Amino acid sequence: MSANQNKVSKRLTKEEYGLWLAFSASCRATCPRARVGCVLIDKNGNVVATGYNGSLPGDPHCDEVGCKIENGHCVRVKNHAEKNALNRAKSNGTYDHLKGGSAYVTIRPCNSSGCFDGLADAGIKKIVYLKEYNADTVADHQNKVCLDMDIAMKRFDSDVQNLMEKVVEFHQGPGGILSK
């Protein structure tokens, strides 16, 4: 067995890759209260669309004029990451490719803005997220829908910091953009 065959791949798993893309998309979010990103991937592993949370096009953004809080939520954020990604899939003609696909989100999809139901209605069969969001108020509905529609939903089982360190370590190795 050669030395190369003994090496364990440091590549991201498909799940880590999806979450890394969602994390990257969240870097475009405009509300400092929750920087949320989402990536939608079809059943063949192709990226269909990305989205992030922020104001609607033409409206002022929180990071420009501040948040507008009502009932504990920022009402400037009319475009949640999941809905943004779903709308992009619709506008680029790839919405139908979502059936059987996966959604990777930095924060658990909400119920109040239709994010979770939008993913379910699109035919998404796997939802993976990095951070909990109001699990006590959204879990019952989401668990029922997941059971009824055969959707697998889970929180990523590793620390976000570990994922970032894995990416940096990978790129410090041979051929990486951080290698010396």
C-alpha cells in the first residue's frame, strides 16, 4: 500500500461543504442580530441557489440605518435566507430541481416567516443547520411535517469553529491557498 493510500482525506464531507457554503452566504447578510445563510443543493449534489437574510431590494438595510425591533424581532429583515434562496431558484428556473434535494442553513429555519414550510413545499428532503433557533416554539410543527413528508432534519453535530479550522488546515496543506 502506498503512502498516499494511508492518508485520510481532509476534504470537507458533503454536509460540511453545504454548511460552509451557507456560512459563506451568511457573510452577505445585512442584519447584525442574525447573520443567516442558506444553500440549496439538488439530489445530485449541485448547488441550485444561495440566500442570506436582509431587507428587500431598495429598502434600507440594518447595517446601514440600524435594526427596527418590534416584538423582539427585526422587522427590516423581510427576506430570510431560506426564502431568498427559494426565490433565487424560482427566478433562475431551477426551483423544480429542489425536489429530493438538501438545504444547509446557518440557523434552524423559522416557522413564522414560512422558511421551514417553504423548504418542505419545494420538496427538500434533508435540512441541516448549524445553530438552534427557538427550538421550543418551532420543533413540534417541524417534527410533524418532517415525519409526514419524510424530511430528515438535524443540527450539525460539530462545532462551527471546528469546521472553520478544518477549512484553514486543508488550505495550509499541499496545493492550498494558504500553503507556504
